[in-house]
Amino acid sequence: MKLILLGAPGAGKGTVAKLLTELDGSVQISTGDILRGAVQAGTELGKKAEAYMKAGDLVPDELIMDIMEKRLQEPDCEKGFLLDGFPRTIPQAEALEKLLDKLGIELDMVVNIDVPRDVILDRLTTRRTCSNPECQAIYNVKSNPPKVEGVCDKCGSPVVQREDETEEAISHRLETYNEKTAPLVGFYEKKGKLLTVSATSSDEVINAIKARLAA
Ligand code: AMP
């Protein structure tokens, strides 16, 4: 399947994407994961992106489109892909349309995961992420802690609070979402591609996606 997952930070895009990969071998493409990997590896891309990310600002569209143009042409995308955290601005969505046209790819659907703000705030302040750039498994200190505190169940690396998950950066990321990313809901609605799911459980979101794909 070829999907875009839209939703505020903490809406559950990453969790839903990981579950969907298990259904048909589609790959999760998270621009946030790619950027965090680049920052940790100290690459040119990482150096350019780091300050924006720490502040909870968006990385410039050109850098993101360079990443995505290459990533979508990798062979593992042939089975399908789940775009998690991309596009995040109208210019990114327009550039993605052109890129998909050029590559002859058609999206199945754009899923908007709609979660109340109080749930989002609670989730983001209690979220913990595996520090290994190859893993980046997601935990929650309340609802889904690692078996051994601070240690990733999957790869054994330290599980940490992301630098952009301080209260200040979180509130800035949510403002950025409302201003720059929320308009994408209307953009994709006009194109008849949008499925909005108001649900806090990832299983409910998965079931709604499966039902729409089967329709
Ligand atoms: P995420 O893990 O999706 O919450 O992304 C973490 C941070 O990476 C964001 O706050 C942005 O600074 C940056 N980022 C990720 N994806 C994008 C994107 N599509 N456009 C611009 N910045 C992005």
C-alpha cells in the first residue's frame, strides 16, 4: 500500500506505520527518523538539520525533498510505503505530487489521525525513543515501558527522551503543526484522497485503513 500518514506529533503515526509494515511488507519512511540518524552520524545533512530540530522548527523543504527524491526510488519502496511525518507543508505536498507523477506512482490514500490535544501532550511528555538510529523503537513510560528501564527491548541500546520533547519544544512543534501542516488536511480532502480517523487506539486506526482499502 502507498499511504501518507498525517497527524500532529504524538498522534501515533509512527506506531501505526510500524503495524502496517507487518501487513504487506510496505516500508515505513519517517523523515524524522532519517534526520535523527543523520544528526547522530554527524553527516552534512545532520549538521544542517540539527538546530531546526532542537527548536521544534521544520527543516527547510529543499533538504526534505532531496531526501525523499532519493528514498522513494530505492528498491524496497516497490512493495509500497507509509510516509510518516512527510509531507509537512503545502510546498512539500506539491513537490511530492510532481515527484510521484514523474515516478509513475499513485497514492492509495492519505490518513489523517485525529487525536485530542490533551492526549497528545500527555503522550509526548511520557514518550521515550530508542537512541539507536537504526532502531528508534518507541516506548511510553506509563503505557508501554521497556522491560528493563532505560534499555530497548529490541536492540539493547539506551532508551531516551528526545531533545525536542521538552515542554517548550513540544508546544512549539504543536504550533508549527497547526500553522504549517494542518492545512494539508484540506489539500488532500479536495483531491478525494483523505480518510480521517478520530481514534486514540492504533488498532482502531489500522481497522479503519483496512476497511477503506477493501472498499
Ligand atoms: P518527527 O519525528 O516526525 O516528529 O520529526 C522530528 C523533527 O524533524 C521535526 O520537528 C522537524 O524538525 C524535522 N522534520 C521531520 N520531518 C520533516 C518534514 N517533512 N519537513 C520538515 N521538517 C521535518
